[in-house]
Amino acid sequence: MPHFFCYVLLFFIASTHMANAASKVAPLHIQLVTDFAPQLDDTPQNAATKLMLDIEKALDGQLSLAFVPASRLREWKQLHTSPDVCLYRKVKNAAREENAIFNQYPIMAFPANRLITLNKPHLPKQMSLADAIGKYRLKVGFTSGRSYGEEIDNYLSVNSGSFIALAGTTSAARLSRMLFEKKIDAIIEFTAVFFSRHNKDPRINDAQYIEIKNASNTLFGYIACSKSPQGKQAIKLFDNVLQQENIQRQVISAHINIFDSAEERRLISALKRAYQVPVKE
């Protein structure tokens, strides 16, 4: 009899060990392809990168992220060539949703893009892109493969020949350099991004940040993944975490002290509406 009870006990221990081992499912490995090289500052891009790491931590071993550098054009191609690729802080539009699965909840909110010029005080504080290239004869640069919001994207796609487009990971920096060197007259960019990139350069004191007519006041950045079983699984995990109140608070807090106070209030209110959190106006 003692031997019998020993066998029963050993069988119970072995079964429990096997059950525990089976319950520890291997993490879903995702390549987080990005055109942005993380740095030690408070730019919107870095805020999004930190949030992705917070989301990975909140998933507690269910998902593992590996950051992979790529140009904007190449990162979208990676969604087709690999089943385990995700992009982040991406603006949704109809064309992009044909090529990727987007999550439901935004991880970033961006203010309206501006037309940034130097030493052109005669220009109005607001203008359309049509007036910029027609009435004022400005050479305007933008980054190809980037979404600036539906209204601007549509205009650029129809009138691309009237603008200067640069591609690649360093395209934004090269456009800024061309602006400072007076090779172009203006660039389309977020005020906060431009200021963060050049805040130590005294030449930005002569910059004008012109409002673009008919542009979206707020843009949301989402996570986009490959149209594959892995992509669907990743999106489900991301949205499950982004429904948690503590993660939503982290997303909202990440937008503090990045943009100017007026833009910050608009963005935080927009995020709260997206998360269906009561907004105090």
C-alpha cells in the first residue's frame, strides 16, 4: 500500500508539472518595423516608442517585440513579405487598411501639420496648399510614404509633381536641411517635431508655422500589422491591453509637455473621446 500511495503522489506531481508547463505558452514574436531611431528626448516619436514598450510589459510575456529599422516605404512592404510585422503610430486611411490590420484604439494623437517656412513674414497665417504653390510660388517639400491626414494626402497625390518629395529614413532631416539652406521654401511637418529637432538652432527664431486650410485638426496614430494569423493575434493583444484604464492613462500622460498647451488640451480631449472617457471641457 505505501508503494501505491507513492505512485499516486508521483503521478499527481508529474501531472501538475505538465499542466503548468502547458499553460506557459510561448510569446508571440513580433517585428516592430520603424523608420524612427529612438533617442533620449521627448519627441512624439519617442513617446510612442516608450508606450509600445509599456504595452509589451503589460502583456506579461504573451508578446515579444523586436525593433527593426526601415524606411517608410520599406516598412509597408514588410507587411506583405513577413507575417509577423507590425508598424506603430500610423495614421489610418482607406488605402492603408487594404494592406494592413489596424487596431481599434489609438496610441498617439498628433496636432495638425503646418507649412513651416523661414524668413517669410509677408505670408498669411493660414493658406491652402493650392495657394502655397500657385499664388505664392513656394517650393514645398514633404516625405513620401508618410500620411499627413486625408485632406493633405489627397491633394499631394493629385499634385505630386508640384512638390518636392523625399523618401527614406532621413528624409525629414534632409528636408529641414534643404529649408535652412534655402533650397526649398517650406516643408509640411508638425510644429513640435520641427522644434524638437532644431530647438538649439537659432535660425528657427525666423520660422513661421502656417496653418494649412482644410487639414485635420487632430490625427490619431495606430498600430498596423500584417494580414496574417500572427498579425490578427497581435492586434487582439494590443487592443485588449489598450482597453485597460491604467494603460489609457499612460497614453494620455505621454502627451503632456510635448506639444504647446493649446494643442495638448485638444489632443488629450480627442484621446479621451476615442477611449470613451468623460471629457471636461
